[in-house]
Amino acid sequence: MFDSDSAAAAITQHDLAEKTFELPEHNTAFHASKRLFDIGFSLALLPFVVLTVLCLLVLNPLLNRGPLFYVQPRMGRNCRAFPALKFRTMQPASKITRSADDPLEIDRITTLGYFLRKTRLDELPQVINVLRGDMSLIGPRPDYFHHARHYLRVIPGYRARHAVRPGISGLAQTQLGYAAGVDATSAKVRADLYYIQNAGFKLEAWLFWRTLVVVFRRYGA
């Protein structure tokens, strides 16, 4: 059984220095299987995405007025920006004013948006990002691109977490929950680097199961 407590503590602050981080030896069988599973599972979810879209087209005008989707630039593999898709959960704003160290603007979350976040349905459109190759089902959660540029400068090891595709879910999300600000993101980095250095069939299966537990028990933020 994977020990989540040891995972959180396995990488020390000293280990977070970028010069000490080394990518594990490439496991061709694992990475090929991971990509095939990403594609197959995402294709299987597409009918559910369409059904959710149809439901939201009815509910949004009543409980979540505004655009159906929200597209935000996020930092992906090799620190490159990509457009991450989500169902919109907040009142529309002309621009993002929250800084990299500010808490989430909870007051902007709509009634329907709260439900979507709690059930993680807001992230369902990201299966399109998985099919495009921007993301994986499991991996480090991508941050808003402009916040991520700040974290690159102030958080040791932050650049190294972008050595792999970001994920819809991952070790940091299932064990630590939503991360906002430098301190919380630093803890997220430790978990992400542990995942990258220990990625394999066993850990991937455990994280997939943990993600299902989080979704069905509504541990979303």
C-alpha cells in the first residue's frame, strides 16, 4: 500500500533545490501505457461531457449566468503555456486581479459553480486537453500561467515539476487539496516531485483510485 504520509515527507526542503533534482530513468512501457490509458479513458468520458454540457445549458441561465466554459492559460510541460478548459464556476470578470499569493475569491463562486467545484465536474472539459496532449489524467496540477511565472522565481523545485505533462488530478490534489499562495504551492511542489521521481504502475493506480474517492465523497474545493 502506498504510504501518503511518507510521500508528503519524502522530499525535504534540501531536496527541492533544482540542482539536486534528477529525472528518473525513462520507463518506456509505463509512459506508453499511461498515454494509451489517458486517451482511452478520455474518449469514454466524452459522452458524459456532452450530457453535462446539455444540463448546464439549461441550468446556467438560472444559477450561473454567463459563458458556459472558462479558458485560462496554464503552465504545462517544459513550462509552456496551454489553454486549460473548465466549466465556469465564478461570476465573469474582465481580468484576473488576484495575485499569486492571494486566497481564492470565494465570494465570486456562483451557486451552481459551488456544486461543480465540490463534485469536480468543473474540470471535466479538461479531458479535451488530455486528448490534445496538453495534459494527462494524473500528474502535477497546472497553475495559472502568470502566477506560475512568479512561482518559478520564488519556489525551489517549481520548474522541475514541469518535466512531465500536468494532470487533471495528482498526488498533491488528493492529499493536500486546493493550494493557493507560495506556502501552499511549496508543499504541492514537494508532492509533485515525489510523484515524478516515483511514477509507475502502482502509484498511478493508487492515485486514480484516490481521485475517485475524492470525487464521490465530494472533497472538492
